Amino acid sequence: MGKSVHIRADDHKVRIIHDGVEVAAHPRCWERRRHVQDPAHAEELLARRKAARPQSRRETLAAVCPESRIYFQEIARRRIRLDSEMSRIFRLVDMYGQSEVAGAIAKAVGQRTFGAKYVRALCDQARFARGLGEPPEPVVTGNREADTLEIEPHDMESYDDLF
């Protein structure tokens, strides 16, 4: 951790090189926001750090609420691409927060309506009922530090004091 690496990519392969040695290689994926992971890397991490147990994306979403397992089973049954649906739900969690998405998923299961667009509509309905508007789309730069940066707005009245 904290070491510099070089990334080399061509049309078919992405390679990670550290100190002139190839430490990892993956097939090139052209899909946007697609997570590619070599299972051997996770196994090696677990072997080094017994306390490290990374959750899979599916486990993370299943923990959102009790109804989420039923929700994703129904998504799979309807032949909706599961990885695409999980990515959409993750984006909704980023936008609305886990508790709002959990409530919307529970309501979607109760209404037997499945798909991220329905979950988003249910989140919006709950927000509008509370007098809130639709949250802004999060800006994703690809830089982990920039994407996780939280900025607290300050009181604009301090500018009035300048005049």
C-alpha cells in the first residue's frame, strides 16, 4: 500500500507493473463502471490478513435491508442484468442514502415492482412527501480521494460583512 505502479493497457489486456515486474494482469473491459477483480487477489489478501473479509457487492446490498435478498432474487428471475441492477442501486444509495433506498426496496417488494427506476421513483415519492426535492447527481471523477471528499458549506453571510 502506498506504492507507485505503472498501468499499461492495450486493446485486450491491462497490466499493473511495480518496479519493472508485472504484479497483475486483467482482460481489458470496455464497459463503463465495470468492476473487474481476480479472485486470487482476494484470496491472497485473506491469507495475509485473517481479519480482512471484504464483502462482495451482493453481500453489501443484501445488508441494506431484509427485503433486499428477495428483491435481487426477483430481479434475477425477471432476466434483468444483475450486475447492472446492482450498480444502479449502489448509485441510488450514494444519492439518497442507505435508509431511503432500504425503505424504497421494502416498498418495491411489497408492491411487486422491481427495477432501479421503480426504487428511484419510490425514493423520490418519499422525499416529495416530506417536502424535499430530488437530490443532485453525484459527480464521479475516478479519483478516490476526490470522489469521497465531503465539503461542508459555510455561512454566506460572512461575505455580507465584507461590504
